[in-house]
Amino acid sequence: MKKLLLFIIYISFPIAFSQEEDTDQLIEELKSKIRQTENTERLKWMDSLSNYIAYDTNFENDSIVRATIAYAIKLDSFNIATWQVANQIYYLNAIEGTPLKAKQVFLKALENSGNVDDPNVLCKYFYEGGNTYFYLGEYEKSLQHYDSTFIYAEKAQNNRFIGLSKMGKGQVYTDMGDFGNASLALQDAIKFFATKQDSTSIVEAKNSLSILYSKNGFYEEAEAERNEVIASEIAGGFYNTLPAVYYNAAADYHKMNREADRIASLKLSLDASRKSDYKGYYEPIMLTGIIAAYAENDSLQKAQFYLDELYVDREKNTTGPYKEFYLDAIKNVAFAKKEYTNAIAYGTEYLELKRQGNQYEEIQTAEKFLAKVYTTIGNKDQAFDHYIRYSNIKDSIESAQKVRVLSYYQTIYETEKRDLKIQAQKSDIALLNEKEKVRSQWYIIGIVALLGIFGAIVLARARNSARRRQKLQENFTKDILKTQENERARIAGELHDSIGQKLLMIKNAYIGKEDEAEDEINLVRETIKEVREMSHNLHPFQFEKLRLMKSLKNMVETFQKNSNVFYSEDIDTEDGNIPKEKEIYVFRMLQECLTNVEKHADATACNLSVTNTGKFLVFQLKDNGKGFTIPKNTTDFDGLGMKTLHERAQFIDASFTIDSQPGKGTTSIIKVPKK
């Protein structure tokens, strides 16, 4: 039974349905103004009409929105065009139920997003993009677009979208099974909405949190969150969220085999949907839920009653966004009617639909259903195949909470195989002479013992030799690092004090001759600049005076000025916590890490933070780049840069670790013991 979540995101924007006559009158007035005007004036009225249709009507057609987009692009008004693209994406996802079309619209508009200068427009555009990829099950892309939403919302100081981006990420993490990050994101969203007194969004976030608890098996916590939402909505006379909340409660009761409570909650959800502003959207979903529940609980007559209600508008209620819910219901009805061929057809279609969206809990349910049908008709091979897939998914998403059915079958197979092998060995042994058997055994034992002793001696010598080589290597590395730093400082001083001064004298010699030697003066000036940069890179100028923390802040600022990446720092710690002679090596390591971000990460943002944990000073550099797969042993990284980072860390008795995954950015951590 699928949890209802996504539509809550869409209906979170204020929609007030007007009286039909007033709506028609206002639309005609706006159309009249459009016909009477041209160029920017016409676009203004087209934009007003599109927004009115999107936010103040049922939004049954997007033709006006599409016309507005085309006209805005024609006039190079990309702010209006992109805003209306976001409205169209909303329509395709929430009303038409075609996220693949929404994705195409989003990608096409991405080409013009660089021409948009209003961050409010961009945060709405990327938010709808995040919803689209979430609906398609492309979670990494969805997270990226929610991150973009957050960045532009902060620029625009748009609190609504700041909170929605946090909640969106929490919902994505929930469906990905990353419950830790999901909980953090949703709790953060709830706290943010609370500070802004946004009660509507708090309700949505709490509903999402209850779904997270359910997916993790914390049904009591989920019920507590839902009860808060229900009490709040009933007290305020609001019914727009309640259908989804009751529906999700029914899903939990189904998992706990509380079928009476499940059916009661589904009836409440149907009643609430008929009182809400979204009856047209909710009612088919709630009807299919009740149909499935009655069919599964041997109440075929009641299931048929609600199926007849659903078929009043069969074309609408069984296609588009309702198709998956309908298939879930009708497959159970077919099974209850013993129409097993139809049950398999509906169940298979439902399974393929769920696979397209990577909805693993629903895939698990579909596999179990097909296993049940095939078992009933006596097709053991198909039943076994579906049950194995069901068991694999069940194990992966419930791990230690559930019995591993696949392991059970594997254990039976391995036990039988072992018993056959033992029986064969006994038959062979019975044919052997007892004396020959004993002699052979002692022969084998002697060889094994000798090999064991020899192996132990070789291993011990190898370990001792390896320790000596490692110690020599460590000492050699320390000497190299000391010499290298001293030589850097010497060369930097020579460049600054000797060559730099001589170049400055050459420049001063041309003073008064600017007209005659302009090219020569510019060349000398550029050379002086390059020499100073080389000197600073070799050994940070005034490092001994500025100390580590100020030098790190200056370095982050320098990277920020010379890069498209947004570099930031959270450094409030004072100097003096670690030995002064170690500071230059920490600086060098972070300089190397920042350079790696700039060259390889493809990141848009990077943050350096320093934390005092008591016994250690922790330096953390985190980016949102493309990430990479980390070898089991981080010292196995290719390239001199990573090797040097580990050697510098060893030299100052620090630890250096990297945490990264493809598509999730990279975090580098240096932990240095305090004095």
C-alpha cells in the first residue's frame, strides 16, 4: 500500500477556489485585456491570467500557461517564462500525472535559466524540478535540485522555499532508505517552519516524519506524529491534509495485521477527501484503498460496492496518476473472485509500474502477491521465483527486523549438500585399510605441522622487516618534509627580498618614461605580481605573524575570489591549541585539499570548518561535488597529492580521513591532537 506524500508538496501552495461565475468573469476580463494590448503590456496580462489559473482555479488545462511561456521567450522575458515553466511542471506532475513530460519541460527551460536574474523565480523552478525527479525515482538529481532551491531561496530570503527544500530532501532520503539523513532533514524543516510560524508546512513536515518512522518500523512514533496532525487539522476545520494522513495510518495498520483499524482509517480518509478542496484528486485513491482492503479481507461484496463507485468515472479514475492505485485494488479483487489469470495480469502490470519508480516497498508487496497467486494455481516455479525476489527485497529494507526467508532456503540446500558429501566420504573410508588410514593421517599431520612452523617463522621475519622498513620510511619522510618546508621558505624569501626588490628597482627606473616604455613597465609589473604569487604559494607571507586561523581564512577568501565555486568558512577557534611548529603542515594539507576541490570536484559550494572537541582540533572541508568511490584502504589512492597528505598527517601525529560517495560530495577531515 503506497504512502501518500508527493501531492502534499504540491497542494502546499495557497489555493482558494472561487465561485465558478466569478472565475469565468475574471478570466474573460483578463482575456479581453490581452486581446487589446501588445508586447510587454500583453505579456503582463498573460502572466496574470496564467497565475490566476494556476493558483485560484482547478488548473484543468495548461494551454494559457504554455502560450505565456512562448510569448515571454519571444520578448526575452526569461523571468516570466521560467516562472510559468514552473507552473507548467506543477500541472504535468500534480494534475496530469506525467512526470516524464515534466522532466522534458524542465530540461528544455534549463537552457534559459542562466538569463534569469530573480532568485525567487529560480528557487521555484528548481523546487518543481526536484519534485519531478523525486516522482520519477531519480533521487540523486532530486537532491541536487533541492540544494539549488535552498541556495536561491537564501539569496531571495524566501523562507517558504528554504523550508520546502529541507522537507523535500527529507522526503527523498526517506524513499532512498537513508533514514538518518531523512530524520535530520525533516526535524530541521519542522524547526525552521516553527520559527516562521508556518503551521501549514509544519503539518506537511510532520506527515513526512510519520512516514519515515513507518518505513523504519517505528509505528508508535509514527502514530504519535499523525495524531498531532489530525488533532491540529480537525481543530482548525482543515481537511486538505487529513485524507493522506488517514491513508498512511491505514498502511501502517496493514503492516501490523490490524485489518479492522486499516478499514476504519480508509473510511475516515474517504470521508475527509469528500470534505477537502481536493475531492477530485483524493477520492479515487481512497476508493481504491478501501476496495483493496475489503478484497483482501474476504468482503468481496463490499469491495464491489466501492468498485462500482469508482467506475462512475472509470476513464479518469483508472488512468494517469490513479493507475497504480487502481491496479493495486483490481488485482486483489480479481484474486478474491478467483480470476487468477486477470490477477496475474494486473499484478504483473502493477509490478512493472513500481519497478519504473524504484518503489521498493511496493515492489516487495507486488512480488509477494504474485507468489501467492502462482502458489494458489500450483505453479511452484513461478511462485518460488517471485517469493525469492520478495524475500531479497524484504531482507534489504528490513534487515535484522525480519526473517531472512532466502537464507532459510539456502541453509536447507547447503545442509543437504553437506550430508551427501559426508555419506560419500564414509563409504570411501570403509574401503581403506585401517592401518593405511592411520599412517596417512600422521603423514598429513606431520606435513601440516612443518608447514605451519615454517610459515610462522617466515611470517614473523617478514613482519619485523616490514616494521623496520616502515620506520625508516617514516623517518625519511619526516626529514624530506622538514627540508622541503625550509627550502620553500628560503626560496620564497629569495624571490621576495632579492628578485622582487630588483624588479621593483627596474620598475622605478622607468618612472618618468611611461610614454616611451609603457610595454616594458607593464611587463615588469606583471613579473613582480607573478613573483609575489610564487613567493606566497611557496611560503605564505607573514604566516608566522598571522598564525594558522587567520591564514586559513585568507586562503579561503583567495579561493573564493578566483573561482566559480562558493567557498565559505566557519572558523571561530583561536590559535594556540596545537603546537606552533605543526601549524604550517596543517595549512599545507588544507591548501592541497582546496586545490583538489577546485581541480577535480565539479562542486558549486565548499565549506571549511574548525571545531575544538576537547582533546583534538578538527578541521573539516566539505564540498557538494561529484564525489568518488573510496578504496578500502585510503592510503591506496593514486597520485602524489593523497600520499603527501597522509605523510604530513603522520608527521604531526594527526589523522587524515576522507568520506565520499559518487554524487554525494566529499568530506576531508584532519584531526590534530591539542597541546
